[in-house]
Amino acid sequence: MEFSSGCLNKISGYQQVLFQREFRIFVHLMSKRILIKNIRQLVQVREVAPLKVSGSEMSELPVLENAWMAIDEGLIADYGSMDDFPGITDWNGLEIIDANEGLVMPAFVDSHTHIVYAGSREGEFVDRIRGLSYEDIAARGGGILNSAKKLRATTEDELYEQAANRIREVMLLGTGAIEIKSGYGLDMDSELKMLRVIRRLKDNFPLSIKATFLGAHAVPVEFKDNKRGYIQHLISDMLPAIAKEQLADYCDVFCERNYFTQEETVEILEAAKKYGMKPRIHANQLSNSGGVQAGVQVGALSVDHLEYVGDEEISALKNSDVMPTLLPGAAFFLGLPYPPARKMIDAGLPVAVASDFNPGSSPSGNMMQMLCLVCVTHKMTPEEAINAATINTSYAMELSSSHGSITRGKVASLIITKPVPSVAYLPYYFGQNMIDQVIINGNIISTSN
């Protein structure tokens, strides 16, 4: 077996010990060559990876049985059957990992999170148990405005430390790439503070991170009676300041009743496009808000949530390149209707699945749990769920060329499971951590007491 030696080691700056509450997380700088053997199933193997999979293609999950896999300089170098296990003449610098009949699959790509936030909102969780709706809580100054109040009072360093702990958690849960939104600041200084924290996370962690400006998450209290003024502030002041510091890859809007209309969403996103920020939309979470139609109109990368989607929205999406993204954690946690995932897939659409990790409506970044939720509540098959959380979320983050499948030359960001009988066992055995090891950019992410 020969591995190339010309690749750049993309993660050499991460030779550091990371601390997290009860235990330490080590990012081990691995030898430049890694061999994983005795893999029961190598999952999501694609000689040539598609940008996305749609409709009936989503049920096709290529698997190589009884496999080995090689990593060189942080990239997937080769793979094959253990029946044809290659002879190795040069063991120098070669790290051997025995998968011990576990599965190996691409790390999750989580294309929708709000992981930078201050504090928590468990009080609102109790309020919902007692009968208040999400909209009732928001009307009383809770929800997004509650998080904005807390975030404004939190320093950048404090905010970074809180977010860094969450990043470490989701890495251990198998996430190898993540999108993070602002939107809990709702004023110039606080939105910039959030985006600078995201940039620091990009600089200090090995997983791939994309930043999204979500100033149009809600109308802040100081603009309560002047939404038009806030929209103008977003367009004329915030967008140029963010672009000047190159802090955001994308721009998002919460297109929803009592938040931002379809027309306002289009206006904000068209303005953002002029600054190089590609559109994303929180769409149709609480009502038929027009968010899907707005996403198609502006050419958004994705429209996310989609609890309220009918034939009109499905028809619009069929004639677009927009990725419909389901956030099962939020629908479950808020007790909302579940999106018609089965109907969307059967209509030929692609579907992505992300966590929506946030303090109010989905306080979890556990993507393996999201697979279980979409299988149980959305009637997606395990194969469809894995495609939705790897290939299709990679498309929604513009990472199709580097993430989402086991393809030679792609980034070696992988999950090695404990010994399990099949792919279907992962969402079936819910609530248990079936991950044995995580590799991100060719480096093992592990814990030590």
C-alpha cells in the first residue's frame, strides 16, 4: 500500500488539549497515514459523489461489506474489501485502527445551528409543558428576544467559551462540518460580536464551519413599533459592516407570521446578495408563510423547517435548486406538526436533515438522534436519513466536493461505530451512543477521564 505525500496537513495547528467540564477532549495529531481495518460496513461509498440525491435516489445508500480504508494527510486515500487486504511493506508512521466490526461512515454535516448563544431557556420549556405556545412565550418577551437580552449582556470571551464547549460536544457526537448563525444580538454590536465568535471557532477547531448572518431573526424591542426602520438598519448599516470584516458566508431571514413577511424576506436577501452573502431562509415553521416561495425567488441554498408545506410549496421546490431542510429536533421539542417528508421525497425532491441546535426550540446537536426522529416521526428510511444528513446537508453548505461521502480525495471526517449489525441499527437503538471514535480531517477526536 502506498499513500501520497504531497497533501498539506490542514490541521497541524490543532495540536492542543481542549478542556470541557467533566472530561478532557484530545485532538490527537495522527501520523500522516492511517489504516482502518475490519470494518463491517463502509457506508456511503461513492466512486463519484453526486452534488445531492433526490426522490428515489435517497433510498440508495452504497455500502462496502467487510472493508478497509486508508487515510493520507487528512484525506480519504483508498478503500477496499478485507478479502483483498493489501500487503504493507512500509509501516513507518502508519497508524492502524481496528474497527472491530463497527461501521465507518462520513461524519455528519449539520447545516443549520444557532450554537452561539448565552445561557439557556429551560424556563420556557416548563412554560410550554404548562400550556403556553411558542408564540405565546414570544409575545411575553421570551423566545428570541429573551436570548437577545442575555447575549447583549455577555462578553465576547464568555460567549466564545460557551460556544466552544458545544462545538466539542457535537464533534464527539459525530459532526464534522457545521453552519452557525448569528441572530441573538439584533443590534450592530451584538451581531458583530456573534459573528466574530464564529470566526474564532473557525480558527480554533478542526471541523469545517460556515457563518450565517441572521439579523432578521426578530424585531428587537427598540424597534418594536418601527419594523421598517429595523429592516433599513439591517440593509444600510449591518450588511456593509459585516461584509467589510468578511464575517458571513450566508444571510438568513425568519420568514414567518409576526416576524418577517415574504416580501421583506426577499428585500433583505437581495440586498445581502450584493455583499456576497448567499441566501438561506427559516421557512414555513409556524404557518404557510411564503418562505418557500421567497427561497425559490431569491435562489436560496436552502429553506429550513417546513412544518407547513403543501402542494404549492412542493411544486415550487421541484422547479428549483433549493435544498428543503428538515429540523426534526425543533418540531419534536415544540410539539409542532411534522413536515410532509414522505410526500416531498415521493414527489422527487431532495431532503436534508439538520439539528437546529439552539437554546429555545432544539437544545440538542446530536445528529444521530435527529436520524432517529426523522425515521420515527417523518417516516424516512435509515438510508434516506443518512443521505439527508451527509450528502444533502453538504450541498446546503456548499461542501459537496469535500464532505458527505466516502470518496477518494475527500476530507477524512468519519464516524467509527461500536459493533452493530447494520445501518438500520443506528436510528433503531435510540438514546444510546453507538459512536466509538470520530475522525475529523484525519485526526481522532476522543475523550479521556
